[in-house]
Amino acid sequence: MTADLYTLKRLRRSRRALAWALAASVASLPFPLAVSAQEPAFEQTADGFAVGPQQLQTAMASQFPHSESLLGGLANLTFSKPSVAIPNPGDRIQLDMDYQLASKLDGREEQGRLRVLSGLRYDPGSHGLHLLNPEVQSVRAHDGSSQVDDQTRTLINALLQDYARQEPVYQLDAATVAQIPGSLSADAIRIEQGRVHLRWGQ
């Protein structure tokens, strides 16, 4: 990984830590904080909360473009312009995004759009929802070709798995985490009726 990419990852982690600290401070205020009218971060339910595709997409916006140096620095792959949907019926989220591959081996550059279907898991360390078993459904180059070579598919899957391990698609703030009774497991999450549901006490 290059120094620039390492620095970028540190900045992203610092930004998430700052947001967490700010949320904790706001939650401790003795009076409600006035905010501008906007779509709520989540919807409170009787036994937990639910988020829709727009909330997921808003949360992911700060994480993109997402880049990684692969093959020992011989290739660089970038994901950008994410678009999130939750098919109904269905139990996985749909993530469409652009990709750009630059190879130092032959000077080749490739761009296109890919579609991923994935479950979600809760990570206690990041207090976030991460992709779970993401599967690439389709890859289409911007020239209209759907014939993508095996190396490109391998690199796309490698970066996708890295993203699933490291980056939450949605992160709970301190005030929300404080409401969680006990621990959360993967069984606490359900994707149904076009939304992601997380139930307390699961």
C-alpha cells in the first residue's frame, strides 16, 4: 500500500472517530439540539430501528472514492459513485458503483459499472453495519462490453472483500448505541420490506 493510500485510510478513521466523539457530546447535552429539517438518520421501531436505502447511501457518501493499491503496487483500483437499493422482496442490499482500474504492467486503464448483492453484519468494534458475503452480480465496461477478463474480476472481488472488512456502510452514533440492551449479533439484523431492521436484545 502506498504512503498516500495509508494516509487516506488514517484520515477516514480519524473522521469517523471525530464524528463519534461529537455524537457522544451532543447526546450528553441537558437540552435538545436544534437541527435543520432533513431525512432522519433512522426510524425508531417498537423493538429497535430501521434504515432505508437513502440513509445507507448518505452514510456511504463520505467513504467514496475508495481506492486500493493491489498486486504489490502494480495495479490501482477505485470504487466511486455508489448507489444503494434494497429490493423488495429480498434479504440483501443492492450496491451499484463505478470502478476504475489502472495497471502499471501494460499501462491499461479500464472503467465500468458493477452491481453487488450483499447481506449485512453488525461489527461491535466499529458500531457499524458492514457488507456480509458480497457477491458481484454483473460488471460492465463503459464501452458497453460485459466481457471483463478474469484478472479484473479477481481484483474487483479483492477490493470488495477489503471494503467489507474495513468500512461500515452505516455507523451507529453514540446516542443510539447507548440504547442497545446488551450485545448485538448477526441475528439482530434483518433485511426485509425494503429496509434494514436491527432489533434490540437479539
